[in-house]
Amino acid sequence: MIEVHSLKFGYGHGAFLFEDFTFTIRRGEAWTVIGPSGCGKTTLLYLIAGLNKPRGGEIRIGGEKIIRARPSTGLVLQDHGLLPWATILENTRLGLKVRKFYGADGKHSPVGVKFDVEEDESRVEYWLKWLGIEQLKDKYPAQLSRGQRQRAAIARTLVLEPDFLLMDEPFSALDAPIREELQKVMNGFHQESGLTSLTVTHDIEEAVVLGEKILVLGNSCNRKPKVIDNHLSGEIDKRTAPEFIKRCVELRDLLAVQNNRVN
């Protein structure tokens, strides 16, 4: 369970992006976050990831107060973050290599994590195959398409068996067919694993496809969360269905209201 309680945050001496902001993500839920540019979507993700520190309130994951980056949280970014001099196989192994170097210190690796070379390699092979890039494992990032590189970034994260997955606009730079294909991949993964997740996106359709709950942020200080229950998540093949289109229109209207909101 992820608990965001009375969150307060702003940059420098500027206006606060969040103040007395409270919501809860329950275990196994898939959330998406939408809102206008500069509203705090990525900032919120970084706060939950422990990469930014709140100026008030607190964030807890599984009852643990977040004061730094948490080793059991998986993070997938828009720019892939792959090492250009390493093969896809080596990039996928990177987190495992870091964990082995530091040991189960609670900072770089979860306390009590076990290091089993054979089991680790089995997971690497499994995720490369599951994501459809096993045949590319000996290639370098520059030799792959954007979609293939993003699959590699996802594989690198899932190999570490996170209990909570954060994704920051992971498919925004991809062409529509590839983006929809990866959305379907992540829908399938969530249905199989039940992994708790939060995905930041600027795409309304993507928010509906990926989010069982949709958090809508506004362009002024966010105080009271606007959370939409969405039973259409996973319905990627029904984008042209009247119900799906209606939900997207409702979200566009809500975004317009949030964009015009004043403090």
C-alpha cells in the first residue's frame, strides 16, 4: 500500500505544487496520472520514488516512510537510460550487478535479497523473451528502435522483481502502433502479476488503457485529489467503442476544468 499523507511540495520560492495532498494506492492497483505540463506529474512520481523530498507531510510504502530511493521500487523513464557501450543483455543485468556489488544493505538492494547466479540469469532470459527482444540481446542500444530500447529498459527493471512500479511517460516518444503494442504488453503483465503501479502520461487514451484509477492534477496548487475509477483499463482493443470514447471525452472536460482552476 502506498500512502501519500498531507503532502506539501514546491520548488524554491515558487508556488506550491502540492499542499495537504492525501491519497492511497492499494496493493495490486494500477494508477495513471494525467494533467497539464508543469502541474507536478513527474514531480509526484519522483517524490514517491524517494528522489525528491517533501517539504511537508509524508509518503509511506508498505508502512515504511520514504526518506530516500527505495530498492524494491522499480522505475522506468522516458529516455530508457541504457548504457550505450553495453549490450542489451548487459544492460538488463545492470541492476543485478549493482545489487551484488553492494550486497543486501537495504539501500541498493532489499534487505534479505538472495543472490543466485543461475536464478538471476533465468529471470533475465525470461523477461527478454517475454518482452520479445531475446533475439536482440547481443546488440547495442544504438542498433535498436526506440520501442525495442524501451522494452530493454522495462526488462532491466522487472528482472529486479520490484513490488511497486513507477513509469514516467514511458511510451510518449514512440509511434502510435509501437506505443499501443507496449501498452498491451504492460496490460498483460499487470493482469498476470498484479503488480502495483503508477504511470505518468500526457495521453488521455493511454491513461484510460493503463489505469484502473486515474489521478487528475491541475495547473495550480493541488490540494484535493481528483481520482477517477476506471473499469475500462486493459480494453486497448476497444478504443473505438462508444464507452471508451465517452470516458476520454469526460477526462478532457475534467482536464479543462482543472486547467482553469485557480488557487
